[in-house]
Amino acid sequence: MNAPGPRSSATTAPHSQTLSRGLQMLELVVSAPEPPTIADVAAQLGVHRSIAYRILRTLEDHGLLTRDSSGRLIGAPGLAVLARGVQQDLQSAALPELTTLANELQMSAFVAVWGQGECITLVTVEPSRGHAVTQRPGTRHPLDRGAPGLAVQAGMPPEELAELTDGVPPRPEVEQTRRRGYAVSNDEVLDGVSSVAVPLRVPGHLPAAVAVVYATRQLDVEELGRRLARSAEQVAARLGQRPAAR
């Protein structure tokens, strides 16, 4: 997958409602805290149950969704096949360092990437022992909320960020992140959850961030930011690049 470039007129072309609903169904199922029923999904999509069934059958045919023994919707193996192709080399380069981070800090460590106005978790590693706040791959939230989104924005030059966000001014924390090298958020995305993140920008890859998430408490976030910056440098080195200057 190439890094985002200038927007084209194709972004204003008419959308396929059926495709959009199918993608929404995928997102609803994989992000749900527990497997939903077809009635749950139909209600969230705002469609009749018969339409939801037709969409589901198509996704089942392609191996992207299936139903468990109780009829609830769950992800199917085809999703894993698709996921392997998303920024695959970035995932491979990040996994060793994320594993080290997670076990050293006893926190979930992850890489998040830019995604059309959202911050999307690409790959996560949880510590091998103890309990940690879970950050699932595919988790998404608005780009302007939470440390990972702030760090993703801070890794882009101001002119590129303005182009990708239609000129909407970023939060002041984005410039602050550029200056000090890391972003911090407390209770912005989820109550009781905090995050620290640093930019990870490597040519040919989506704007990204290396981050950790943890139950909100007093920590030396400056030291944590420095530790994450070293990890970002290691990931960039594995990709044969030096991280872009902050």
C-alpha cells in the first residue's frame, strides 16, 4: 500500500451503497466487544433484516464473516488473509520491537496508521504476563483524539497534513508533539485509559505512530516518550530508513 498522496476527483465520485453497507457490517462485527446478532447489525446499519442477511451471505461467500453455533456473527479466516497484505513489511519490522516494549513496560504496544481522517491500529502486542489494556488491531478513532492520532499528524509536514485534512487546523497539541517528540492523552478515547505515542514516518509507508496504552495513572511520560522514540528508530532501521525528522 502506498502512502497517501494528493486527493483526486475520484474521491467525489458516487459511492456504492451496497459496498458501503458491506464494509460497515465488517467494521461493526470485528469491533464489537461480543459477537452481534444479525438483528443487532441490521439495526446499526438502519436496514431491514432481509437486506442485512443478503449482505452477510455475500461476505460469507468471500470468507470474511461467518456465524458461530448460536448464529452470532464473527470474523472469518479471510480477514486474516487481507490483513497480512496491509503494510506487511511495516508490521514485520514493528513486531520484534513491539514485543520488547510490551514485555518491558507491561503495557499493550502497537503501531497505528493514518486512515482517511481516522487513526487505525495496524498491529498490537500485549505483554506475555500480567494484565494490560487491550488494543485490538483494526481499532479506530478520530485522528484528532488520543495520543496516537496526534503523533500520526505530527509526523507529517504542516502542508501535507493540511491537504489530507482539507485545511482543518490541527489541535495545538500536534505542534507540541512536533516540538517535544511525543504525544500524551488521558481519558480522551476511553475513560480511564491513557496513551503515549511518537511519530513514525518512513518514506513509502502510511504516516504512523508507535504507541502504548495503559490504565490512567501517574507515570514519567517524558521517559516513556524517549523509550518509544528509540523503538520508532529501531522500526525505521529495520525498514532500511531513518525516521523522518520531527
